[in-house]
Amino acid sequence: MKKFVSSLLLFLALTVSLSFSPLQAAEILAESSVSVIFFMPIGNSLDPFIQVSEKGIQVSAALFPNLKIARVYPYSDDYVHEYIKFAAMRGHDYIIGIGSYYADAFDKIADAFPGKNFIVVDGKSNKKNVKSIVFNNREAGYLAGAVAGILSETGKIGFIGGKETGIIFDFEKGFAEGVKKQNKKAEISVKYISKTNEGYTNQKAGFDIADAMYKSGTDIVFAAAGASGLGSIDAARLNKKMIIGVDADQDEVARGIVMTSIIKRLDTSIVNLLQSIATNKYDSKETVYNVGNVGFALSNFTFSKNKIKKAALDKIYDELFQMKKKYDYSEISKLKNPDEETEKKSKRKEYKPGQLFRK
């Protein structure tokens, strides 16, 4: 109980903290009528999943000053539904959870607050007042697997999952499919770090698992493991082997070692969502992001191009093109300009999908 009370006090402090100067915050509060609160991914600031989410929130705060934006960073998922209930009681209009575990938390309390708008990003709920923003993680895993299958010279390939959960299982399934499409004889080693959210923050475990894989002959690894993947990148650097980044553009973390990154466009999804709220176009229908609508992207091979044969690089891009061909390009998600009033207040250029990581 003491743990809950102390955590609740921290929550109270966080719910009133904004990412603006006092003057900016006062101006926004004065003109705002819509309050948005984000429950951030559980983990630490090194987690690329959190970093990309933060990018989306920061861009949105600049573009849509008519929104009051607050963040909460839970230490764990213990009592998280109680924190969310408190946020709903405090009068927040839109309550957004980034991470699949928030779907369960929203499901527990959504019926008690039928007039509130709950949104889970990268998760799925069946409640009417919970909007699901879903990413095709199996497709992202497939793309990573295709890259690994094309680049591997030993035919021994590794997959490291952070937590044993549905979303990471989807990554794993897609990864295996992508590898086998390119190399049917490839051997895939699969290891998971934890059954809890600790699997996303344990860099030592990420290092140890990847190091063992490399020492057994694996030459390329994909770690869908949040900040734990930074340990795997260290192992790749130490063993002078290849690795594929995840969620954010991690190519610069270990130049020439991180061959490319599977960027999950959480930033784009957040900006699109907040634009719909700011312009009164929000609806609770499920939104799905995939390769075809800029839900995922490959980084630019900025530091690895000189290590990859042209034929292999062409094959990777051709695989990406073939994946995109499945989709109707007329349906590709594009962020539209805010209305004139919001645009004048923000005095910022339009945010384009992919802009944040474009070199």
C-alpha cells in the first residue's frame, strides 16, 4: 500500500508537468480546452520505443498549441489502471497509453468512464470508447528477417525478444518468415529475455544472449527488445558482427555494425492522432499502420552501404518494394495541414511522415 501511495504522489506531480517553459505553458493553458495525457511506455529513456514516441509528442506540442499535453512515466505496470482511473477523474479528455499493456488497463476501467476517450498505441482493445492504433509487427519482423537472410554469410541468424508477449511473438513469426524467404536452409536461434517488462530494460541480458549467439557462429541478430537491445548492439560491436536496429534509427549507435534499423513510425501515428483531436476530427475507429502507409521504414544504410554488395542492397530494396505493392497507394496515410487558425498559432511547417529521421 505504501508503494502505491508513493507512486500515486509521483503520478500527481507528473500529471501537471508539461514539456514547455512556464510562459509557454501558461499561454497554452489559457487558450486550451482539450486536455491530453500520455501514459508513456514502461522502461527508461534509452529505449528507442520511448524515444520515437517522445519525438511525436514534441512535434505535436509545437504544431497544436490548442492542446494541453501531459506525460506520465510509470515505473512498472503495477496499479497502472488506478493511475489511469485517477487521470480520468481529473478531467483529462483524451487518455493515451503507448504500449500494448495499456489495452488491458483501459479495458478494466473504460466502462466506468463512457464519456472519456481512451487510446492505446501499438495495442488492441475491443471496448467502444477505446481507440486502438495497431502496428503490423509481423510485417516489420518479416522485413528485418528478409534483411538478415540476405546479409547473412554463415546462414546462422539470431532473434532476441524482450518480453514473451503477443507483439514480440508477432515480430518473431514475421522474422522467421522473412529469413526463410531468402534462405530456406538458414538456422534461426531464438531467445527471450523475460516474461515481464524487465525484458525491455535489461541491457546485460541483451549483451549476454547476443554474445553467446555470435560466439556460436551467428553473424547477424535482430533484437526486438527495447533498451535491452543496446546491450545486443554492444555484443555485435565487440564480436565485429552485424545487427539490425529496432523502433528508432539506431544506425549511428554502432556505425557499420548496425546494418539498418526497422523504424516503427510511432511518431507519425502520434502526430496524426493529435492532429485529429486538435481539428475536431477524432473518431474511435481502429487505425492500422503497416509498410504501405509509412507505419514502418528502413533506415538509410548510412554507415553500412560500403559493407554491403550492391546486389544485396538492391535485393533488400526490391523486397521492400514488393511489400509496398500489396497496398493501395491511394490509401497511404498522409498528415494534412492543421486548420488555418492552428497553423497561424504554431507558425511551424507541416510535419511529413518520415521527416524526423530523414537525413
